[in-house]
Amino acid sequence: MTVWRSVQKVGRKKDFDALLKGKLQPGIQSLPRELSLPKDGVLRIKPLLEVKGGQVFNMGQARTRKRGIEHLKEILQQQGHLERLAILHTNAEADALAFIKDLDREIPANPLIVNVTTIIGTHVGPEGLGFAAVLR
């Protein structure tokens, strides 16, 4: 099943037609010409975003959750010396604890584990993972 056919069922054919024909609007990423979807019709691309100074920056994307978490670890490894660290999750505390355990760097004592389901979780969805850091 292609994106066009899948999207046509929910009435957004026009938007994706423009994307597939290369008529992109500023801020919209392109999609491959042919894309197969799982049976549930959900496209599973995990964007990696940074929020800094009220602006949102694209830090990349991953096709699987495992690759997304690995990329997130790489981003954290590249940060300078950490004064404080909080691991943010949306109903994924076990993943947050595993994330801290798997880090190959010195981290501040007692990092926070924060379930951010009320506001951020609405936009991120279930089992999201991220971090907030204060650098020295």
C-alpha cells in the first residue's frame, strides 16, 4: 500500500499529492515516492527534536525506536560537562532507567526521572523518551 492510497482513505490526498510531486511548502520534509505501511497504516518515523530558547530544531529522525534511542544517546554524549540531568519519558520509566544505565559517560548524581505525560505526552505520544540537561 502506498502513502497516497492510505492517505486517500482519510481525506488528505491533496496534501500528500503535493509532497509526492515535489511541491513542498517551507518547513515540510519530503517523502519517498513509494512507501509501504504496516497493516495498521501508521508511519513510524521517530523525529529527534531539540527545544532551545523557545525554538524547535530537527536533530534527525529514526525509523525504529531502538535507533532513535541510540541517536539520543549519541546526542547526550556530545554535550559538555553536565551539572544536572533529567530523563523525560511518557509512560516508559523502565526505558528511562535503562537509558541512564547504558550511558557511557559521567552523569550527575541522582538524575531526575520525569514522566511528562500531561502536556508533552499529548504531543509525543506513549513511550516517548528524551532528556533535559544543564551544562556547566
